[in-house]
Amino acid sequence: MKRSVQIAEQAGYCFGVRRALDMVKEHLTGHDKRVYSLGPIIHNPQVVEEFRKRGLTPVESLASVSEGVLVIRSHGVEKELLEEAHRKGLEVVDATCPFVKNAQRLARQLSEDGYQVLIVGEEAHPEVKGILSYCGENTLVVSSVEHLEGKAISPKAGILAQTTQSQERFIKIVHAVLLVAYECRVFNTICNATLARQTAAVELAGAVDVMFVIGGRNSANTARLAELCRAGGTTTYHIETADEIMPEMVSGKQRIGITAGASTPSTHIEAVQKRLEQIDG
């Protein structure tokens, strides 16, 4: 029996990532200045390396950058770093995803209105670090209901999310905060594309024998896709490239599903599909 390989209806580059890369391409081809990105422009090592070869230099700080073009990555950066770039006279190209920008704006608004801000997300993630920089000192970052235990919640709380969080996790944390806060404002800042991608991945995972989730291992949204696929009991592999696929991964499997994170180009998805179709049944 021949294997079937199916790709999720929503997979690969999202609007914010595609927009950021288009902005980088424009400045690499139309300017003579050196072009830098503060951190990787997106969370995909292969794409970052491709753009490095084309002239985009990722840097971890602005200490070594005195002139040229600075591209703000799709995840955004801390407010203070943006201010520093302007003080240094750098040409700033802000490729922050508009959905992330919205979360930053809402965080600042809540703080100015006297709310304790709770961010549902991962504290070490660049996007969350950026959102935090617009908040007051008593802000909390929580990734689960358990992380709320022992935390002081203000009677006046405002909640928003890292844009790539799962809807289920966000709802659980909101419910827990509602039980202890007197007044609570909730902004569901999860990106619509993230939700659609997660829903499509879960649906496909439920209909196949094995799932392949393509994307950088440093990509939070890709890791979340793999987590959701595994949660339903489907054997799931998180890979970056087709080269990682071994025949034993699909041994005895007839129905194979593929999805990909928001920083995964279509060429990577096509390569994985081709590799899977080439493996003998």
C-alpha cells in the first residue's frame, strides 16, 4: 500500500515573517550601507544563514555597531534598545510584526492605566522581553497556571499573550486570574494565523500515523505545534530540514502529516514532502 503524505492547510511563513524578510531584501539590494539585525531576523537557522551570505549581519548588542542600517526583527526588541539605536544615529528599519506591536502598545496602555500586567508567554523569548519593556515593575510573565502559585496578583489586573501562545493555555490562565482579581482586562493578542496553524496541525495529527513539524529548534511557535500534535497521541518529529528524516521514522506508517512553523519557507516544506515520498513503503 502506497503511503499518503499530506500537508496541513495552514503551514509555513506567516504575514509578519514574510513582511520582515521582504523589508530586509529591499535594504540589502537598494543600499550601500552595512545592514545589521539585532539577533536573528527570524527563528530559522537556515534562513538566517542564507541572509547572512547576502549581507545581513546579526549582532547580539549595539556595542559594535556605529553606523549603517539596523533591522528590528519580527519578534521586536526592548524599548531601550530601540531608543539606543536612534541615539547612535542608525537608520532603523522596524520589521516588528504588527501583531507584536499591538501587544506592546496594549502593555504600555495597561501599565499607564494602573493595571498590573500579566503576560502569558515565555520570559526568555525575545518577543516577551520586548513587551516587558513597555510595562511597569510589578509585571508577571506566566507560562502555566502553576506558575501563578505564590504570586501576588493585584486587584486590578490586565492580561495579554505572547502572540504564538496556545489559546487553551491562555484561557486557563485568564480563568485562574479572574478568580483572584477584582477587576481584570483581557486582550487576546494571540495572532490569528497562529491559531489557524495550530488548529490545522491538530486536525491533521488526528488523521495520520505520524507528524513531521518543520522549523527551527529555537522557534517557540514550531515547538508549540509539535507539543500540540504530540498531545493527541500522534508520533511527532520536530525537524529543521529533510536531511534529518530517517526511514525508520515512517516504518509501518501509511498516513504521514506535515506542518511547519511561521518561520519555515515553502522550499523546506516541499523538500520534506519529497523526501518522505521517496522512502520505500
